[in-house]
Amino acid sequence: MSKQRRAASFGEFPTRGLDEGTLTIAGKKLRVRTGEVPQSELLFFAENPRVHSLLHSDGSEPTQEEIQDQLESMENVRELVQDIRRNGGLIDALIVRSGSREVIEGNSRLAAYRCLAREDPIKWGKVKVTLLPEPVESVVIDVLLGQYHLKGKTEWLPYEQAGYLYRRVHHHGASVDELSAELGLSKKRIGQMIGAYEFMVEKKDNARGRWSYYYEYTKSHKIKRARKLYPKMDSVVVKMIKSGEIDKAQDLRDKLPVICTSRGKALERLASGRLDLDEAFDLVEHQGGTNTSFRKLERFRTWLANADVRQRLADSAPAVRRRVAFEVRQLRRLIDRLEKRLA
């Protein structure tokens, strides 16, 4: 049965015994009702980023039972079970669409509650909810989730945050500028997160455990320039990520930019698949591309090669110019000695 048919068959919750109140979201004051309802009649919300991250590899929506199984296997849900048991119930109500009975906010808490209900169906049969009126605009739900999990104290995992931002832009028409103002995140950060998520969608990889690999791969400007030079590198690196050949995301952050800016054949061989990441990095090291002293010397030469720098030194006050001239003579002597040793 589809989610739409399933939801429609419930009708709205009876509101007898529920307290009336208001909730302001996205500048809209909504009339809501709060109280306890049977937890067995609630549905997980597939568009919630935490639930959405559990989609099947083919992009299909998991069943309610599959969502429950996957959520309760998560560490934070196991911790919630203990917290709710100690407290004797929920402190914060689940936020629910009264028409579809989907839990917009609080899916992890619902999963934890259902774990407890298996132990004692009577004690944990009802759960505290706040019912949103119908119809409710999608932008209201979007803003509510963002306020809770990108600005609030209960943050989603980075992959879930990125999925939320991606869907706000691609499915609901929000702009990066709007999201930045709404959520207090920098436009650069939002762009990087959406870019990494877009890349995962393009490469058909929805494994949230690999998010950090793709984030490090797509956000680096040095890597981006190399990807333009070697378009096949994406496929090579994605294969390495999926196979577990790259040990940790930190290797992409620390090693790949060095390879991408090195001179020699390391980048070309990596991009063609002839070398793996460690082999390419070892080759760069062997060629001196990661040597700290070499890097310092290279940066100094680049700085001194700037005509404006040389002009500022030449235009210094007389006392400073004498000191500059002394340092230049000393440099010339040291360079001559180094050249002899390198010959």
C-alpha cells in the first residue's frame, strides 16, 4: 500500500482530550493540539533526513518495519531508550501531521518508544505528540526541521544535514542565500555540503558512512583543478572509496591535494588508475614534493619573484635598505654553498 493511500485511510486524529495551543514556524502562527495518542498509529516520515538516509541503494523507500529496524540499530536510539525509560516518557513531544499521522520531528524517539513498547505495551502504548493542522505547507515543515537540527541542539549527522539542504534547493526551490539567512550557515559551507551530496547522488552512492570521503574530495579547490585536467579521476577515486581502498577520509584531505599540486607523473598515474592513493603519495614524497624544507624554499622563491615585493624592498628607508642588502649578500653566499652541495 502506498504511503498516500495508507495515510488517507487513517483520517485525522480525534482531538478530544488534547490541549489547544499555538506554534510559530516560518513566521506563521499555527493552531496545534498537544496530548497523548496511540504510538502504534504513527508513521515514520520518509522525507525526514535521518529517515531519508536509510533509503535502499536503488533509491526506493523502505517499509515502516525496515525503518524501525534500522533506526533502533543506531547508537543514539539505543541511548534514547534508556533516557525515556529513566524519565518515564518524553520530555519533548513528537511533532505530527494530523492528517497523514507522519512524525515530522522525533522519528528516533518514536523508534525508541516502540522498543520500550515491546517490553510493556500498556505503559508505552501512548506517546506525547503535538499535532500540526492540515493542510500544512511544505516550507513550514522544512523550516521546522532546519530550526531543530541545523540551528538547534539536536544536530543531524553531516550527511543528513547535506541531504536536507540538497532537497530544500532541488525539490523545494530554496536558494543558497535564503538558506544562509534562515539557518545562520555560511553560503560557502552550504555550497560545499550540497556539492558533495550532489556528487554522491550522481555516483549513486547513498552510504552515509562514506559522506566524509566525498566531502573532502569535492570541497578542495586543488582537487577540483585536477579533476578538470583528468575527468576520469572521479571514477577512479569513487571506485577506491566504495571498495574501502582508501583507509580514511583524512587521507583524501591530506594526501590527495599534495598529489594534485605535485610535479611529475604521480597525478596522471593516479587519475588513470595505475597507482592507488598511497602509491601516488609515496611517489611524490620520493620526488621531494612533500619535503617541508623544499616547500619553504619554494614559497620564499615565489614570494621574492613578485615584482611588487622587490619594489617595496628597493623603496625602503635607507636604514632598512642597508639591512636588506646585507640579507641579500648572506642569501647569495648560502645559495652558492647549497648549489655546490646539490651539484
